[in-house]
Amino acid sequence: MCTWWYNVPGMDRQAFEQLVADSLNGLPEAFRARLDNVDVVVEDWPDPETMRLAGVHHPAQLLGFYHGVPQTKRTHHYGLVLPDKISIYQQPIEMRCRTMEQVRATVQRVLRHEIAHHFGLGDDRLREIGAY
């Protein structure tokens, strides 16, 4: 777990996106296969609406966010919809990390957390199973 406000120097967007792609590719195939209508994107910061939805007051508080309908909430009417989106926020993650290894570990943790939301696991359940 990274500590607050360190800021790893020299991380460009392409290198960060590669960390996210590597983390996604490192997931078991059973999970990757069920992410066929999910876009994973890197953004610098969360926007005000996402911050409101997440219940945070400062953009550095949010490391990632799942935008979509969890698989457990979908009905037979679910179809012809835009892909769900998982946003990974580069600047807040970098601000919390001292080393590239910490950035990598944080990206992996945040990505798995947001994917858990896609599969219908809420924050309370993630706390119960020790994911935090």
C-alpha cells in the first residue's frame, strides 16, 4: 500500500498505461473472458461528477472508478449498451507512491477492486473478505 503524497517522478502516460495493460493481462483468463464489454482507461484525475458519485471531496482521494451496471444487476433487457468503463486515475496513484514497484502494486490492487465492482461486489463485501 502506498503512503499519501509522495509522487513518483518521471512516469509518462504511455508507461503508466503499460502498467495497467500488464495488470489486466495478468488476471486469470476466467476473469478476462468476462470483461468483453468493459473498457479500461487511464485518466489523469476524476471529474467532478465521478467524485460526487464516489462521495469524495478531493480528486486525490479517488484512485479508480467503475462506471457501469454490475453483472449481478443486469436483467434480460440489458443489451445494446455502451461498454462499462473502469477508470484508473494516474495522478492520485502516483502521488501516493515512492517507487515504480509501489505504483505497479497499487495499479494492480485498484484494477482488481474496480473489476470486483463489475462482478457485483460492493465495498462492504470487499471489506468483509479482506480486500482492503
